[in-house]
Amino acid sequence: MKKIILILIVTIFMSCSSAQLVKRWKHPDIDTDEPYKVFVVGLTSDEAARQQFEEELKVELELRGAEAVISFDIIEATKTDKMTEADLDALESQLIAEGFNTMLLTKIVGVEDKTAYRKDYENFDETYLKFKDEYLGHQDVFYNPDYYEEFKIYKAETSMYCICPTKDRELIWKGYINITDPRSIEKTVNDYVRLAIVVLEEEQLISPLVIKKEKAEDIIN
């Protein structure tokens, strides 16, 4: 029952969000997981977006009982040199020494240009029983430069890795998420983080949000 409710929440959320879950993969040998210390990484050249994304994801994880640290606080925000394999080995060793067991990595992997009919023209009957009805409904394609609306879809991936000292840096879960026509960094980050968190809850890879008793009573009252 709980899983059905979570699936419904994901479906409802996706219908009004700029972030859409396209595909997901989960390690077949892992049913549940409960990260207790998470390293959050956002890979983007936009420092403001990166910091906002990492901080918002950190907050959501901490609301679910995990300790979270953002890469912005560990990897220099102004770093211009690429990290080497030795750098990453040193970083992993540092994280293990500090008690981390999970890493969440998010990156943009592509951008796709799209063209669609403007919403102003979507009210016509799709059946078009007569030729003239369909022609009249769409002839603006010749005369109105605003007939089409161009937008971009950003293709992103979020991956959860185990960084336990006794195991390889194994992939636990990966979600493929499209971000449609982002106009506001704040809204885009908020939509993406909320979707990722809800899906990870559904997959039982993070603990669900627990409302403290006193807060629950405030909400009821």
C-alpha cells in the first residue's frame, strides 16, 4: 500500500514539474539501503546552480535522518584544473576516513532542442472531421512566426554509489531525468531535488521523511 501511494505521488508530482523521470536502474542485489553519511556532488560549470542544488539536496537528506556534506565545501568551488585519478583516490580515502558510506552524483549529459505547437493552438478538435476545419486550425503555420514554440530539454542523471571501505565503489541506483525548458534556477533545482528524493524513497534507498511529534501536532492543529 505504501509503495502504491509513493508511485501515485511520483506520478502527480511529475505532471506539474519541469523535471520528468525517464528511466531508472537499481542494483538487482539491493532491496533497501539507509545511507547515514552522504557526499553530494553536482557536476556543472554554473557555480550558483551547483551550490543551490547541493545545498537543497543536503537539506532533504538531513530531514530523512542522514548526515550530508556537499562537494562545494570540500572540492574548491573555483577549481579550474581537472581532477586526476590520484585526486579522486585521495578524495575517496578522505571520505571513507570521515565515515561516509554513500555518494550522490548528478550531472547534465546532454541538451536537446525541441519545437512544439504553442498552447494557443491546442484547443482545436483533434479529430478534424472536415478538411477545412483542420486547415483553418493550422494555417497560421504560414503566417504567424509565433505558431511554434522552441524549447530545450536538458538530460540529467543522478547516481547513488556505495563508498564503503570493504566494497568497491559500486553503483546502487541511477535515475535518468529530463529537465524541460528551465526558466528559473530556483524552480528547476527545487523540481529536480524533490523528484529525485521521492523516487529514492519509493526505491527504499533513503529513509522516508519523518515529521517530529510536536511538528505533526502543529500541522493537525
